[in-house]
Amino acid sequence: MAENSESQEQDQQEQIQPLKTSDVYHTKNLPARFDNPEWFEGYNTKPKSPFYATTSQSYGATPPSVHTMPKAFHGKSQKFTGYYGKFGMYRNHSLNTEVDKTIV
């Protein structure tokens, strides 16, 4: 009898696992944050006045699902940022011709 209850609990835990984007769609180079839409938080906001409601608020009020998440990820290289992080940005050493403002 105890074995039956344990197997039922395991079955329930397997059914409760959230659905991933890769389970439903064929994905390519998808980071974990896009593969697990339930990780996104912050969608429980208090209701606002309909007088001030905008379409962007209604679009952003619903949490993402596996159907609204991106199916592919094409990240950009950080080559430019890495270069300037090491050596710094260009500094302009030209003559300053602006008149100093006095505080009166």
C-alpha cells in the first residue's frame, strides 16, 4: 500500500513540472531563461484605473507562455565592449573655449 502512494506522489510531481519551450517547439541556441517562461516574475500588479489604461499595459500585463517566448536566440558578440573595457574610451584633449558660468 505504501508503494502505491509513493508511486502516485511521483506521478503527481512529474505532472506538475512546468512546460518548457523546447518541449513544444524546435528551438535553436535558446538560453535557459527563454526555455523556462515560468522564471519571469513581476506580472502581479494591482488593477489600474481604466481611464489611464494603455495598450502597452494590457500587452505587458500577461506573463509569458511557451507560445510567446522566442524560438531562437542570436546573441551579439561583446568584442567592441571588451576592447573599450580594457583601454577606455577616447578622451578629447582639445581647447575648451566655453565661457565659465558664474553662480550669482
